[in-house]
Amino acid sequence: MTHRPTAAQLEACLRALASGLAPHQLRTNAEALEDYGRDESDLGTTPADAVVLAETTDQVSFVLRTTQAHGVPVTPCGARSGKSGGSMPVDGGVVLSLERMKKIKRISVEDLTAVVEPGVVTGDLMKAVEEVGLFYPPDPNSWEWCTLGGNVAENAGGPRALKYGVTRDYVLGLEWVMPRGEVLRLGRQTIKGVAGYDLVGLLVGSEGTLGVATEVTLQLLPRPRVVQTALLIFPAVETAARAVTAVLAGGILPRTLELLDDVSIRAVDGRGFNFPPGTGAAVLAEVDGNQDDAVFAELAQLSEIATAHGASETLLAQGDAQREQLWAARRSVSTALRALARHKLSEDIAVPRSAMVDTIQRLKAMGEELGLTVATYGHAGDGNLHANILFDSPDQRPLVETALRRMAELAISVGGTITGEHGVGLAKRDLLPLEQSPGVLQLQRQLKSLFDPAGLLNPGKVFQAL
Amino acid sequence: MTHRPTAAQLEACLRALASGLAPHQLRTNAEALEDYGRDESDLGTTPADAVVLAETTDQVSFVLRTTQAHGVPVTPCGARSGKSGGSMPVDGGVVLSLERMKKIKRISVEDLTAVVEPGVVTGDLMKAVEEVGLFYPPDPNSWEWCTLGGNVAENAGGPRALKYGVTRDYVLGLEWVMPRGEVLRLGRQTIKGVAGYDLVGLLVGSEGTLGVATEVTLQLLPRPRVVQTALLIFPAVETAARAVTAVLAGGILPRTLELLDDVSIRAVDGRGFNFPPGTGAAVLAEVDGNQDDAVFAELAQLSEIATAHGASETLLAQGDAQREQLWAARRSVSTALRALARHKLSEDIAVPRSAMVDTIQRLKAMGEELGLTVATYGHAGDGNLHANILFDSPDQRPLVETALRRMAELAISVGGTITGEHGVGLAKRDLLPLEQSPGVLQLQRQLKSLFDPAGLLNPGKVFQAL
């Protein structure tokens, strides 16, 4: 089922939109339509028919009301850094960008809260709160350009989720524009609160299909005064995965335990950081706290456990520059892998930690069987693995589709999920029925209908409409 | 609107229930009907017409199907330790108790997860996981007898919420019986996961009105190896509240910062613990971590900040026995206050920390103006205050109702909420419209109708049905 508008619907809708927006806010030039037709998912481009750059809550409401009135689909977006095609306007229509709503409205040291517009870049908030001694933990890989509204839509995670949780753990309140334009204030401004149903809980991670956040109240933490980073070198990825589990079972909760397998290391080696020869896998471990000695002692203990479980070397970052070097290597994995082959499709499975070694082995074996290169890296501490399939020829696409499906089945068979943090979007829409029963899918479709009876907000995402 | 069943409906329903349950599982004796007609809310008793003690998921499904088929309301309950009347069968009908489903099915050290039935007592899980070096943080005051199913229904908090969050932060997955009996598996078994809408997020805290949890998958943490506890003594409650904010602004995140005002201290003084003469308020502070020195240093720093902000004395708990003594004093406040007057009505407002001192002063002033004794204690660290009104004569009830309403208005006027952790239930149902707009209430009613079109599951709670 498509919601693609007719030319007449579109024309009438654009005329109505133009009447309520400044000229610079409504774009229909070919370049914009292309740009706003893709994200970071490798799913190609589905051009929009128009792009609106909203600047106020009223305008967001106006755009939603107007598109609904004209039967035109509307797809909200932030920085289009998503990995699952969630902001792609698959049926055309209007893309509603929140990127211009980028005011940090308030940071309260006393309340440990921040109030932001959805277009604020995650990294900008991180820096702003750090300047006053506070800490906003969620750190998706794209933190330097992704936006908080997008983080809310996707319930973004990141390396620090291991200790600090994901975006939903920090969202206290939302100003929320319903699909037909009604503006609601949901949730709370306080740290605790249980008045009524947890609508914020439902809406964080709803992938832009149930409404649009126009203001977000976030919880902050005091900034840990000390952070220590180490790179643990392993001969093989299985050894590294076992060590990760041993560290956590040993009572240590680092803020990150990031895994890189041999292919990932090959991809980033020499790009600002040289791995020791013979490195088969590595774990980037980071520990934080308020007392120098304690943090150092914890990192030493972590390193001891890792050594006892097969780590061949521990490289301790000396100072911020070295620390940044290690992180730059980790962050560049995704881009660097892309340089290894013409195409890259990235999975985002999460499995129980106890199944991680087995899962990694079976992913490698599957790759060999199908003749595909599989690179596995990611947030090993919480079992969230980014398995990437590298391939050069479009002819291999059917094989890759088989591989993706088998990865999803593998994750589910060990008690895992098809998506740990990227979302379902378009990329995994057809895989969701492998994980969730018809009853669960039906309940979600009913919720979607309750919020958006016409199905015009971000159509084609998460699940197939009936 | 009432859903109270007719005698004929009830008789037919009980006959049907009897056909599918063992005789000991279906109770209609007067004592049981009274017992299951009340909770810890001081709202009196609304007797049930029958009590079912379910032992399996199939039986829960059977009871829900059967009551729906006969148009009989059904109210789920755990330990009936709730504070907001959430488990009171206000329209009679069947009370569905989960207390017999109390198996801890699995604790995984490697995965840091537990799978439990809803009738497991919170404290039993805490102890079981501590024995294997793990930690389940949420600690509602009633942890020794409340159940995890009840904690999920109410999204229970507790002192440690300051550092570790509330129940919803630990619920990964649910086996959920829909109001008409359908059994769904929701959420995940992994630490991270974003497949589909966050139905678990919506259902935790839905106060038994959207279905019944029959299995809960919980996230656990490594157990902090060191805990240090101190009692900080202050001349007045405002000074104490200011010190709490200063500690947090000073970059320290203790696991608890519990406040007791002068009335609360008077109530518990001498019951196993003697406060120094002249104590006007106290803060029970607890810091945890893995390194002895670091935890001690943090507590010392906390104590310094408190002293700089007016604390007259710091009593450091020496060993577990003293620690338990301090906590017993804190935990007994609610009961001890009840001994001071014939009636006690407890509020559960939460306010932004920056408004806490002002709020406490205005609560006291309001009490004086109305001639009522107001005792304020609770989780000062996160601004969640339990303001208790003590009174002796039922004649004072209208005055008390006025006071409760004014407290709610006060909390809302400073950006707070009418309930930080107890839930709305019956107690605050009529206050919810002060906090939430008609649009937000309407959305919740629509959700309720989607889940429970006949409105037979736990009727009369959270909001007035239309």
C-alpha cells in the first residue's frame, strides 16, 4: 500500500504550505529533494516532493495539519544520520526537517536537567553541559552531527549505554505534536514521576511514526571527574568476547567495552593509530569515576581479568590526545569498512552476553559459507554487535539479503533481537515478524491507527500497514 | 459510571471460574473479601465479590477471559502494599491475586538478567541476586513484602532511585496477558533492543489497567562491593534541603539522600535510634562503589559539603548493624507517623530540586494556616517528597482534602508532579486533571479503550472513564 500523493494533492498541499511559511523554509529544488531522500542506511534514495524546514512548534503543527488535510504523506527528519532508513520519504510527499529548531533552551545545574529543541546536535549539548560540570551520557557514533530529536525518535544508544543506558533513560518530558497537529505536553520536568501512563516511554523509539517531538526535557548527571581508557589486544575475536563477559562477571561496570574484530582492525589500522602486529581483535575499555586512584585501580583490575582471559597486551591511553586517538579509530570503523568494498550493509543485532562468542563464530562461518566478508564490531559489553557485510558487485545482493535474514534468525534463535539500537525503519521492516508474534505486531498497528488513522506520518516504516 | 456486576452476572461468572480452578484458588469467604478489598492507602475497604489466587499464566488468561465474558470487573493485585488504592476492587467483582506465582525462574550472572514470576517478593529477588554477586537496585520502602509484579504495575521507586533509577529502568521484557486474555511476549531478553514500539515502556506503570504481567525479565547490575552510610544532622529542614542540592551540584551522585523533617524525626526518635538533641532535620546519605578508599573519600567530601551548608554533625555508620539501625529508622517513618495521630494521609509529590526548599516551606506554612500537622520526608535527592498530613478527627477530613488539593497545586505550580512514585490509582484520580491537559487525558482514555474496550480491568483507576 502506498500513500504517494497525486499531482493535484501535492500541488494543493504545497500551495497551502507556502501560505504559512517563509519562502526559505519550503524547498522543492532537485538537489534538496535528493538530499532529503536518503540517510546513512545504504538503502539508496527515495526523493521527497518537498522539504519544509520548520522553525517553531506552531509551524510543525501547521505542516502536519496541512499535509493531513491534503492526504499527503509527511516524513520527519533530523540530521539524516539514521542507519535504518527511518527518515526516508518512501512514498514521496513532504519531508519535515527539524534541523533549524536547535536552541538549547535551558541547562539547570541544580535540577540536573536540560530543555532542548529537537534539532540540537547531540555533541553540542554534550559540550554545553560539560562546561558547567554536567554529563549527558548517550553517545551514538554520529554524535558530532546527529540531533537529539533523531535520538529520541530512534532511542539512540552508543558505547556508554553499557553503564549509562540509552536515550530513553534520559528523556523526562516531551512537547509532542500529534500526527494531526495537536500539541501535547507529555511526561514531566522532575527526575521522578508516575502520573498517568508513561506516554514518553511509548513515544521514545517510535521512529517518527507516532508524532514529532518539538521540545525535549532531558535528565543530566554530574560529570565524572576521571576517565581512563585502555585498548586491550587479543589474538582472536572469540577470546576478546570471552574476556568482556569475564570483566562484567568480575563485578566491574566500565562505561564502555567496545569490540573490534580482525576485519574491522584491518580497516582502521594505520589511520592515525597502528595496532601491534598480530592483533586479531581489540577491546576499547573505558572506566570512569570521581577518584583518580579508584578509577586507575578499576582499570588495572579490568586489565588483569582480560590478561587472564587471553589479552596479549594492554595499551593505556596517556592523556586526552591518546584517548582521542583510540576513539577516533573506533569511530572510524564504519567509514573505514566502506573503503574496503564497494557496498556495506550493516546489521545491528543484540544477543544475550552468554551467547556472544557462539554468535560471532556462527556469523563468521556463515560469511565463509556464502563467500561474503563479515566484519563484526560494536558494543560487546551489552551484546550489541554491528555485523557488516562487505561486497563489491550488485549481483551479490540476493546473497547479501540471504545473509541478513540468516543473521536475524541467528540472533533471535539465541534469545536476541534484530536491532539493538538502529531501529527497524525500512531496513528491517520485513524482518520484524521473525522476532515478534502476529499479536504483538497487531497491537502496534492498532496503536499506529490510534495516533495516525490515515497512516500519513512516516508511512512504510517499522511494520507493513495492513 | 460503575461496572458493579449484577447478582446473576456474578453467579454465572463464579460458576465458570470454579470449573477451571482448584477449590483452594477461588475464595468467597468474608475475611478474604475484606482483606483483598484494601491496600496501604488509607482509603478504606471496598470488598471484592471473589478472590482468585492464580498459579499459572494460563489461569490468569482464563480468569481474564471468563470475567470479560460475564461482564464482571477484575482487579489484579500483588501484596496490596500500594499507597494509591490501585489494587482496590472499587466496583467489586473479582480480585486476581498473583501472589502465588512466586518462582524466580532464572538468574544469569553472565547475562546480568533475572526472569521472575510477578508474585516474587522484591526483597527475595534482592537477596537471591546478591548471593551470586549481583544487584537489583529498585528498593521501594515495602521491599520486604511487596512483589515485583506490583512494582512493575506501579513503576515503583525507592531511595536508591537517585543513582540507579526506578523499576522501569530494569524491565527488559514482559509476558503480558491482555485484558481479554491474549498472552503476548513483549520487549526483549537483551540489555539493548529497539525492535518495534516500546510497549514495555508503556505498560510499566500502567497500574494494572492495561493487562497483567505474568513473567518479568529484569536487568541486574554487578553488586557494588562497598557501601558507606552516614546520617547528617541539621537544625532545620530548609538547611537540609539546601545541603542536598549542594552535594549533587558538587558532582557527587550518592545512591541515596533521604530527608527527614522535624515531625518525622520526632516520630521515629528513640525507636532503636536516638537522634542528637536539637535535631531539626536529618539526611541519610549512602555512597557506593568498588574501592574502599574511593567510597570513603566520596562520603567524606559529601559530609564536608553538607557541613559547609549547615550540617551540625555527621554520624558515620560503623558496620552493617549500625547501618541497618539508621535504615530501620528511615523505613519506620511511615508507620511511626501513623502512631502520632489517628489518621494519616500521605502525599507523594515530586518537584524540581531547585524548588524543594520553597516547596517545603510552603507546605509547612499551609499546614499552619489550616491547623494541620504536616510531616515531610522522602527522597530529597530526586525531589520526591512524601508530605504527610496527620489528623485525629474525621471532621477534619474536608480540611485535609483541601490540603491535599493545595499540595498538588503547589507541586504543579513549581513544575512538579502530583505523584513521584506511588501512582495515581484511586487516591489521585481526581487530581490528575490539575497536572495533565484534556488532550493528554483523552489520549490515555483512548489507549485504555484500545486495550480494554469494555473497561472491566481495574475500573475506576488513574482517570475517570468517560
